[in-house]
Amino acid sequence: MSFNIGHRRVGAGEPPLIIAEMSGNHNQSLERALAIVDAAAKAGAHALKLQTYTADTMTLDLAHGEFFIEDKNSLWAGSSLYSLYEKAHTPWEWHSAIFERARAHGMLAFSTPFDDTSVDFLESLGVPAYKIASFENTDLPLIRRVAATGKPMIISTGMASLAELDETVRTARAHGCRDLVLLKCTSTYPASPENSNVLTVPHLRELFGCEVGLSDHSLGVGVAVAAVALGATVVEKHFTLDRAAGGVDSVFSLEPHELAGLVLETERAWQSLGKVRYGATAAEEASRRFRRSLYVVRDMREGEIFDHTNVRAIRPGLGLAPRHLDALLGRKARQPLQRGTALDWSLVD
């Protein structure tokens, strides 16, 4: 199931692809946006992702009813949807400069489209892949349009039922998507570990026969590391220079040292998977000598009987294995033995 996104291979045989999501953390400053790209590259992220929309392509310019966020528990309480997206969007005229900066660092650069106009625009920039956000994972016309590009699709699964996901995946594949990644996602901001349910990651792989990963809105890197241990090959996290500087998504975004930790620890988790194996590895062979084994623990005369006062299982491991202790007790020493002698059967009558 592995495949390439640009120059980067994605699959179980490769280190996990780490995507730094800029979202609206540029705070409407191109200078800050480019600094975010530089910091993500320095931290070791493999890809930089934007979101491509305008307030008008997302919603209506209304500030009442369902178009206004009244939930007091929301990070964005007190804003209309339109004003939030106006504040958070990345100006389209910035995309080329941001992508060029990312590519100069050797990173992949792509985006999340939200309608046909954004797909057309991103096609003009030659993006190597597309991300579908959780809130659009049931927008089948958008899925069809993106799939028709023939480029890899990364789809977040937040809130989607199994039936909805099945319809989305079938639609994508029927309209040209050959390379697909499904990201387990919890659409709360921030998400809690308890609601992350990363055991879904291997289940997605089994059900849909595609690459799988995590779009993670939790704090820290623990959930992402757990997901990689369960087979995630892609991890997406929101990223900012400094949470204290604010921004629409800053509360649940990683800072540079945290992103560096994510890159390091997810690769370590991937390296640790290995395969089912028992017995000493080549690296462990030298440690065998420090196992317990049977040693003479006080000087013995020739013909003296072995008992618990003169033989014990101790480290290191150059003597008989401890499992031979019962067979040894009651037998005689063939010759005088000094304290610290590793026992073998040639010393026993």
C-alpha cells in the first residue's frame, strides 16, 4: 500500500510522515508565515500544510443564529463563522511564496482545499497531494473533484460514521484516487487523550486497505507516539512559533521544540516496532554473559558434597544454567574448587 507523495515515500516500511499544519497561526503576517516554515523545517517536519479558502467560500456573512459561535466552551466563542474564517484564512497570494520556502528546505508543501475554486488554484501551483478536513469528509462533490486530480488524498475521519467513511472512500476511489491515507481524528479543540481512540488506526487499515495515520489536536506528543506504535504512517499536528503570541489555533499547536520531539519520538516508536521475535538479537549476544549461572561460593575440598552453602546461582553467566541446580546438589566435587569457580559437569563426580 506504500506510495510516494512527491519525493517522500509513505508506508509502514518508512518513518512516519510528519506534517506541520500552519492553519491560521500566521496571524495575517506573511513574514510570520515564512518564519513558521523555517522553524518547521528546522524541527525536522517532512511536510508543511496550509488551508486554502476565503471566508466567502466557507460560509455566509451573517452573525446570528447558527452562523454565530455561542458555545462558551469553544475557543472561538463570540465570533461569527465569517469573521473567524476572515481572520484565519491564508491569503491565496501568499501560497506560492510559502510553498517555495518549504520546498527550498526539502519539505513537501500542499494544502486543504474547501471548494472547486481552491482545487483549481492549488492545481495551478502543482501541489503533490491534497488533504481533506474532517468537516468536509462527507462533501462528496469535493471528494470527487479532488480525486479526479489523480493525486494522493489524505482524509481526516473526524465525526464520520463507518457508513459515511465507506461512502467517502468508495467515491474517492471511483473518481481517480489510487493513493489514500485515512487519518484518525477527534474534532475537538483541543482533543483529550481519552477521546482520541487510537485503536481505531489499525482498524481503519484493516477495513479500507489503505495507509492510515493521525490528525492530532491533543496537547503534547503522547497520542501521536501511541498511534505510530499502532501502525500510523502519517501524523499531522498544528504548529506555531509561540503559543503565547496567540492565533486562532495556537492553544492546541506545537511549538518548535515540541515538534522536534514529535519527529524524534515518532521515528523511535516506528523503529521499535520491528517484528515478532524471541531469543537474543545479535546486539544482545554480549549480554548473555551477565545471566545467572552456578558458581562455587566458598572453597571446596575434593570429594565435598555440593549443597546450598557452597553453590549458588549468581551473575555472571559462565557456569551451568540454574536449572541444573537440583541435579547438582548432593553430588561431589571431583577436585578442590576455589570460591568464584564457574561450574561445569567436568568438575562434578
